[in-house]
Amino acid sequence: MVYRVIIVLFFFSVGAFSQENFIKHKISKGENLTVIAKKYGVKAKDIADANPNAPKVLKLNSVLLIPNKNKKSSAPQTAEKPLNETPGLHEVAAKETLWGISKKYGITVDDLKKANPILETEGLKIGQSLIVPSNNPIQIADASTGNTEKDKNATENEVEVDVQVQPKETKYAIAKKYGITVAELERQNPSVKAKLPVGHILKIKTTKEKADAVVALNITPQTEIKSETEESIQVADNSSEQVDTATVRISNHTELVDQLILNATGNIGTRYRSGGTTKAGFDCSGLMYCTFGSFDIKLPRSSIEQSRIGTKVTTDEAQKGDLIFFKTNGRRHINHVGMIVEVSEGEIKFVHSSTHGGVIISSTKEPYYTRAFSQVNRVLN
């Protein structure tokens, strides 16, 4: 009798341990490790490590063990320092990108570049130590007013300027000029989310130093200033028919690409919708049309038309921001498009809107996309 009690207790404790450390997930149609990992907030590698006997091609309705991020450890641990409460360091690992690192710490790519000027000249290197700026500075309360030091500094240093939109000006160019993001520009001026009307007066809150610098350089709404570092980003059609080209001036090509990727991946989880171009649902070309359109870069509406613009490049030349095209379901012509978010060791990862999974990130290493691959186009020159 005693032995039976011991055996029962043993299996009960093992079962409790297993449930505490792992969550069971039943695989649905269109899911892959990347999609499942995103859903549970873990890494795809962690899921693979927890399921060493799982087949490479996941089977519908089979069960995976997902590491439980919220499990409570029975062993006493030292309290961890809150994320980004104080500036820290991050060592760059293989395959990491600025976008990935910024997402990990809840900051922007701009924040990382400002804290690490070397990135502008030497780029990102494996093993490099990056300073991770704080996005939650410690606040010192004023005993007499109750205001924090952060609040006082922000109020004293912030000004609002009126900016009149000039012909051919873009949201990106205006936001860059005043040191804010496109998202912040739209938040401050909700009426321009869909369109940027010429002559419209924008209310922009920025730092006093930035506003003074704009005035000092004589950058007024009536004057167009061309920086030595400006580049022309052209969306050009290589087909035999003559079409208009859209030109967008930017001050940093890499930064625009990072912003495009951030904009597109911000829709991960949005469902697929044929003909969709909003957060209510996207089709593949609709996601690209909307993403580039947010930065005033107008693409054609369909994937086949998008495949005819820009310059075709080889997979070895592919880079972030390029469009990648496929002929899926045995089609003879291009019918699917995505945007490259990472290139590493012959593998291309791209964000797209899939008919089965909605907006997700997939890889050319996946057999389905290996077979369906057609071409890569560079639309940002």
C-alpha cells in the first residue's frame, strides 16, 4: 500500500512539473514554427528544442510542447532588473538585425543609432557590444509641485511649430526634418493619416533645439533644402510601356528600409482578406501597397504589376526592403509578393500576407516557398 502511494505521488509531481514548464499546442492549418512562436512570445528554436522528435514539416492536428514563459520557478531567484530601467549593453549575435534588437528592448532603430554612432559608418557586426538606451528614465518628483523631473524637462524643452505642406513633400521628409517619426506625425495630426494635402498646416511638437536648428538653416515651409547626404529613391517601371515614376527624397536609405519593415511587421497577426488594404485584412499585394504608401511611395496594386517595377536582382544580391515574388499553387504567372526583412547565409526571410496564416514572416528555406520562388525586385534605388 505504501509503495502504491509513493508511485502515485511520483507521477503526480512529474505531471505537475510538465504542465508547469510546457503548454500543449495543437497545430492548425497554415501554422509553422515562426507563427506558433510569435503566438506564445517564445523563440522558434525553443519550440524545436522542446520537441526534438517532431518532423521538419509539421503535421496538421499534431501536438507540440511550448515552453511556458510564465512558469514560476520553485528555486529562489534574485529579482531581475526591469527592462531598460537603466542603459545596458547588448552583444550582437549571428543573424540579428537592428530591427530585431530594437523590438527586443522596446525602443526604435533611431534610438539604437543615436546611442551607437558607429552603426552609421561600420554597420552591425557579430560580437559587437551595443549600448541599449533607456526608454523608461528614472523620474525624480518635485516635492512642491508633484511634477517629475522628466515632466518638467519635457515641458520646458518642447515647442509646437506650424508647418505648411509644400508640393512633393512627404510625411517621411517632414517628420525627419523635425526629428519625429511618421507615426508620431500622424498621431499629432490625425487628419493626414490617409492623405497629405498640399497647403495643409501641420501642428508639430518637437524639441526647442530641433526647431531652432531648422530656423537657423533657413529650412522654412517655402524653401526646399537639399542635403549633401540626400538620396533619390525611385520606383521605376522596367516594362516596355512608358509610365510615371515616383521619387521620394530621403536622408538615410537604411533608415527608410528599417521603417518600412517596422511598418509591415507591425501588422503581423492581421487576417488575410482578398482585396484588403487596411488593418481589417490584407491580401499580399495590398500589404505592400499600404506599407510603401505610408511613406508616400506609390506601388501598383497587384502582385503581377509590382513584379514589373524596379530592377530584378539575384538572390545573392537580395537585401532588406526588396520585394520577393512567387508563383504559388502551380500558377504559370506571379501571383504572390512579400518584402524581405532579413538575409542571412542563403536564407531570405520575408513578411507577407498568406491566405492561410494572414500577415506572417516566412522563409525561402521552407519547401513550399523554395518551389514557388520566382524573382526579387529592388524598387528602392
